[in-house]
Amino acid sequence: LAKFVSYLFHPVSLFMLVPFLVVYRQTGSLFYGLKWEIFSAFFIFLGVVLSLLAKHEGIFSDLDLPRKEERFKFYLMVLALGILYFAAPFFFKGILFPLTIITLGIIAGLLVFTLVNRYLKASMHVAVACAFSITLGLLYGLIPFLITLAIIPLLSWSRITLKKHTLNEIIAGGFLGSLITIATFLIGKYLLW
């Protein structure tokens, strides 16, 4: 069950939902939301393929990245993809497009996690789950927030049960994911005023 929960609420799974939910909330257009979702899925798919290739080549021992040095390489790879991803919405829609702002938050988060990883293997699973729940709450209200909030303790339990993280690493991931998300939305709200 713990492995199923960890895969079901994997950061990739949650990241796949965000572009559509953000763009649809802003525009009300199903088509426009799906367009940005497909565009985003290309980058997410590319990240998955690169991670699988890195595992195959022995750069990563497994896809949970248990060693700090593996995480550093992963963060750099995803950071490069994030910068490329940022370029498209910025070029086509400008800095005030919500996906542009969120991508800046993701890039900032990757930089923070790269620094924190030198001292502690903070849980990226829990960080992304917290970010996802807060994002849904900010965009869609209290009920979606409360529903998705249930993911966090369930995912925390699974990561501890699978011995992928300690409680301190779970707490650090949740704190950082929440802090970065709230900061990103506050900056975005300031920019949009």
C-alpha cells in the first residue's frame, strides 16, 4: 500500500495536473487549459525520459534518488528543463502569465532544494504534495484544499514506511514546499496588481 501511495501521488503525477488547473482557472477555457497541459506534458515527459536514461546509465541508483549526490544531479537536470519551460510562456505570454510565475517558483524551489540537500534530504514528494494542495486551495477554495490536504499525511506515512525519508526530512520537505508556494503566489499577486 505504501508503494502504491508513493507512486499515485508522485511529484510527476501532481505536476501533470497543475498547468491545466492553473490556466483553466485563469481563463475558463477548457481548450486553452488543455493546450498548456499538452505543452507542459512534453517537458514532464522529457524529464521522466532523462531520469530513466540516467538510471539506466548508472547515474541514478533508482528513481527515488536515495543519495545526496544523485539528487544534486537531478536538481540540475530539472532546473535546466525548468528554465527551458519558463522561456516559452514568458516569450508568448509575458511575465504576468500564471504559468510563467509558477515556473519561477519551481525554479526558486529547485535552487532551495539544491542548497538544502547539502545538509538534509528533504522530501520532494511531500514538498510537491504541499505545493499542490496549497495551489488548489488558493485557486479553487477551501473544499479542494481540504480534500487534497489528505494527500500529505498519507504520502508522509508512505515515504517513512518505505524508509525513503525520516520524519525530519518529511517535515523539511513540507515546510519548504509550503513556503515556496505561498511566496510564489504572493509575488504573483503583487505582480498582477
